[in-house]
Amino acid sequence: MPNWQELVRQHLSGLALDAAEKDEIHAELTAHLEESYEVFCAEGLPQREAVERTLVQVADWQDLQRKILIARRRKQPMQKRVHQLWIPGLLTMMLSTIFLIALQKLGFQPRLVGSGPNGILFYAPWLASLPFFGALGAYLSARGGGLLGTALLASVFPVLALTAVFLLMFPIDFVVERVIERPVDFGTVATDLLRDGIDWILVPGVALLAGGFLVHLLFNRHSWSNETAVG
Amino acid sequence: MIGAGIKRGTAELAVLSVLEGGAMHGYEMARRIEQQTKGALRFTLAALYPMLYRMEQHGWIRGAWETSSNGRRKRCYRLTPAGRKKLSPLRREWAELFRALRRLTKVAHA
């Protein structure tokens, strides 16, 4: 029996797609050829004939490679990113922020864990809502064709944006304090960074990610429940 | 000779119709179409996958890797809501075309 995987890899080595996408296509076509060959064998064809009849399915590998490229490139990478990451991510960020503002307007007070200026603030209702927002981001990304990594990235998008803000805020703060000639206390800066990192990035990030994972699990279960024909 | 547009249209209709019955992977789809059309429509690997990828990019179908009962990983395709929406007008158009052709051939025979 030929090594179908190697055969596909050799013939479609020139697929100018990213590595993951290329591997996926190779694996899918290999599975098709393997199954085709096995069915021919099961129907009683001699091995050689089964191989020939399997191979006859692709008369021109170069042409197949070209057609796959055209089909896969139809949607531009930028357009893909917009549908799989930016729109779901920004929507997740917008909705979670609006919800937090609404909670503050309604007078919900954050809970202080720890004492003194180094205490960590937790908006319990907001944190409780984050898995839903994370789930929404992952769901929209998955609907747009996003793979697991992209979907999870979309679900934690709000904290990624906050991380970027923090990373920008501290150097700016440092420069400003130098300009106004106020002594910079690196200990205080580090404590602030750690405290804000925990209550605005780490804990919300975990909550958002939990929602994203939940959607991933549900999506998988759903696909199994719909499964009718996987032999 | 059947034009590329007509060929593509029938192929897309065949794939969407067969996926309406449930998710399946490429090889099974090809077998199912061949069986249900009694061999009139046959999809080779070279014809099937570029079309599946194109339809996926259009958002009519969605592929996801699944592990079957024998432990093999297969990429299964299922209809998306957009695919379902596409299927009804496509069916109508083809039914209309076949009716028109039948009328035409009857007139030609008369």
C-alpha cells in the first residue's frame, strides 16, 4: 500500500498557504485517498488495481493544487481576520465595558480583597458576566470560521486590549513623572502593575477564557450530536 | 458540452442537498451522491475538494475535524444557515430549468 500521506505531501508541496492550513488540506486529502483505497480493497479488487483506481481520482496534481489555492484564497486573510477576530473581539470588549459602566451607574460597589491601598477590587457581578461575554466572542469567531486559537483570542480580547493599555500607560506615566520632576518609586509602580494586572487582566481573563472554552466544548458536542455519517 | 457554470451549479446543489441530511466527510459525500444519483453524478477527489473549500469560503458549509468511532480523524462538513438559505432558491432554479428543458424537448419531438 502506498504511503498516501507522503504522496499527497509531495504532490501538493507547493500549496502557498500557511503551514496549519496546508497540513489540514494534506490530512484531509490523505484520509480521502486512504478510505477510497480501503473501500476498493474491501470490494475485492487486487491491491494494484485498488491503488490505480484510487490514483485515477487526481489526473493532474498541479491543476488540483491551483484550484485549491484559488478556492482557499478567495477570502482574503485580512477579511478573515476581521470576521474571526476583530469583530467578535471588539464586540466582546464593547459589551463587557458597557455592562461594567452600567453596573457602576447602578451603584454596584466593587468588593475589596486585602487591605489598604494594595487591596484588589473585584466587581463580582461583572466578573460573573464575563464568561457569557467570552462565550459570545468565541461563538461569533467560530461562526466566522475561526479555529480554536482565534476563537479563544476573540473571547479574551477585552483583557488583551487592557494589557496593551497598561503596557503603554506605565512608560507614559514614568516619562510624565520624570518631566514634572517627581521621584519615581519603582516599588509602588511594580505593586500597582501587579494589583491592576490581577484585578483587571488576570481574573477577568480567566473568566472570559472559561466562557470561550465552554463554547468550544459545546460546539464539539453539538457537532457530534449532529453526526450521522462518520464511518 | 455542458458549460462550467452549469456543472458547478449542479455540483453545488448536489453537495448542499446531501448535507441537508446531516454532516459528513468528503469521501462519504462523494459516495452518497454517486449512490443517490445511481452513478450519474460522480465526484473525484480533484473535483470535490476545491469545490468544498470554495463553498466553505462562501460560508455555505462548515468543516470541522472529528474523530470517528474507529479513531480516525475526518473533516466533516455541515450546512450553515447561509447554506440552507442558498439551497431553496437553488432548488427552485434547477427545477425551473429542468421543466423548461422538458417542455422544449417535447416541443422539439412534436
